[in-house]
Amino acid sequence: MFARTPPPPYCAVIFSSVRTPGDAGYDAMAQRMAELAAQQPGYLGAESVRNAEGEGITVSYWTDEAAAAAWKRNAEHLQAQRLGRSQWYGRYELRIARVERAYGGGAD
């Protein structure tokens, strides 16, 4: 469930969204984007949740902002972004952050 990230610093891309009703190919594209992101240089992992009302958040982790920016420009990802804006998301926000500290606890 939790991404296994190295010691900071690294980059976090935080994507908050509200889905539109229906699937319209969303699940297949989300799966493809997860697979494709994992193949990108600098990708460290991701965490994602969505509630019954369609509100969700996905945080992807990258070695640095340049790696995250390269992912944003990936051709297949650009197509998914276009479909997201036109079909799948009623609203979204994207935030880029530098992780300076990270710690946790509990069982794996």
C-alpha cells in the first residue's frame, strides 16, 4: 500500500480529483498509466485512494522534479491527461512538493 521511498529529498506529485460518473475507459487507462509510470526513469512509487463519492488523491514519488516533469511530457500520459480533462474529472488539482523529511511507524 505505501510506496517504498529512499531517504529524502525527493519529489512528490500530488493529484487530487473528483471523478465524473461512469467508467468510460478510466479503469483501463489508470492501470496503464500506473504500469507506464513505473517504467519511467526516476519513478519511486505511488499511493492512491478514492472514496465512494469519487473524490480521490494519488501521490507519485520521483527522484527529482526533472523526472516528474519528464513523466508529465510522456506521449501516452499526455493523451490520458487530455481524456481526464474532457471525460473523467469534474475537478482536479495538481501540486508538486519536495519531500524534506519522511518517517513512519507500524507494521509493514
